Amino acid sequence: MKIRLLSHKTDLLSYSEKYKKIGSSLEVGTPVVPLEYLSNNLVYGFYKNGQQVAGFIIGINAPFRSIEIFTPSELRETLMVFLNNGHEVCELAGFWIQDDCTDFFDNIFIWNSVRQKINIKGKKFFMGGTFVKGMANLCSFASYAHLICTGKVNDKPSWVIITWTRYAIVSLLQVIIYKVIKGIYKSLGQRMSNYIQFDNKAMINVAKELKSDPSTIDMLTIS
């Protein structure tokens, strides 16, 4: 398996089409990733036997899809205040893996590549959003990943999670541990515990690092 940085228009459009087919169920009302967003950010594709089997986008500047797609409209301005306009934040977006890409070592390569590429100079955190509770639970399992916003978008529950970039290797190892544990639980007919929850102390630490207003923390959830 190889990873490539995509920059040509044809490659970006191909990526968008792939995401539309495989990852569009994760985003309400916006199955296509706009070409402008792709062109202004870092788009990576994973290739195996000449075929693209996975990919992700690192959003390096606002506007962030984590906010535009996964954050309730009434919370978007507050979240940007909490992020101090996002100057020290990037996002992981448009992440997808082909259903038949199940090889354990391929998955390790994919997740480790994400960990390496997300480590961008000047960006202390990376965030991402999802409508899939299982994905939110996986991300929340990591010690240095924190739920920062939750609510509903088009009547679908949504979660936005932020992760400390300097601890990305720890988060990667914990993602692997989660997947192993989940596999064991599944074989036993059991479900993973719920790890999705607000951690006020962690949120305060994030606000301090971003030099933002911690008073916004209590306003970042809608039941």
C-alpha cells in the first residue's frame, strides 16, 4: 500500500466521487466534497494494486467542515470562539476506507499515516466530526481526544471531537487497542462501553492552550 498527496484536478474529482459513494452516508445533505475545499487543503489517497482504497483530508484553514457539516447552526459561532478562530487547529475530514480493505496491517498503515500527516507545524490540535456513534466512541476512547460539541443536525445526532496533536501517537495506539477489544467483544456477542462524554477539566485545558474563552464550554451542547 502507498500514500499519495493529491493535487491535480482529475485526482481531486476522483477522490470526491469515491467519497460520495463510500463516505456520503456520514454527512447530511452534502455528499460531495467541494472542489474548492479540496484544492485549498491537503488531500491524501491510499493505493493498493493501483486502486484507491482509502483517503482523508487535512483541513488547514477555516472554514472547517467539522463546523459547517457536523455542528448545529446555533452553536457554530460559539464553537469558533472556543477555538479562538481556529488559527492553531486543523481538521481531519473526508475520511473513508473501502469496505473490503480489511487487512490488519493495511489499517495500521492508514491510521499511522494519518497520525504522521496531521502533525502540522503551528497546529496544536486537530478535530473531526461525525454522525456515526461508533466512530465518535472510537475517537473518544483516546485519552487526549475530547468531545467539544454535540447536538443534532437535520435530526441526526452529531459529535465534534478535538485531539492534541503532540499526543497523536498515543491516540493512535489507543485506537488500535479499541479495535482489538471491539473485535473480542464482538466475538463474544457483547458491545463496547460508551466513552462519549464531556470532560470539563479537559475542555478547560484545551481552552487554556488555545488562549480562548472557557466560559463558552457550557454552551457547546444541545440535548
